Amino acid sequence: MSNLIEFFRMVLSYLMVFAVIIAVSGVGGFIGVKVWKPKMKSEHVKE
């Protein structure tokens, strides 16, 4: 029984780490798109 609890703790900790990585990359991607788009528009204006 203790092995089962330990297994669930391990799985939950891995899922938490995975969720944090997804959240950070998602926020980073969103900010990157927000910052990138104005630069693209200004480059088109210069050309």
C-alpha cells in the first residue's frame, strides 16, 4: 500500500512540474507574440 501512495506522489509531482513548464512556456509564447507583432508591423512600414 505504501508503494502505491509513493507512486501516486511521484506521478503527481511529475505532473505538477509538467504543468509548470507548460504554463511558463505558454506565458512566454504569449508575451513573445505580443512583443513580436508590433516589430513586424514597424518593419513593414520601414520597407
